[in-house]
Amino acid sequence: MNRRGPNHYALMGLKPQASEKEIKLEYFKLAKKYHPDINPEESARQKFEEVQKAYEVLSDAKMREEYDNQMGLGSAG
């Protein structure tokens, strides 16, 4: 397995087979929890940025496919 970079699925508490709907729901849940306007802690800001990046990758079909290949997951969708 060729693992480089963060595991976006683990960060968001998702399985690689997660549907677009599951990804979106989890993103909104985590964004609400860690958003700097709601949670002023510096660690929350960092977590929010990580969640944003994970969502950016996993919500875009082409980026997700490339990410899955990079992580050695093949086509999980």
C-alpha cells in the first residue's frame, strides 16, 4: 500500500466506500464542531482546516479517485 499524506477517510470517521451523501453529512457535522466561530481553540482551527481539505478531496470525484489510488485503495466509489 502506497500511503502518502493524511488519511482523509479516518480523519472524517468514514470508510473508503462512503457515499457522497455520507461524506457531505459528516463534513457538515465536523465543520459545525470545529468551526473557528463556534470553537475558539487553536486545535479546533487546525482540525477545521484538515476537515475542509479532506472534504475538498473526497467530494470531488476526480480528486477522490486520484487520492484513493495514491492511498492504495483503488476505486472505492
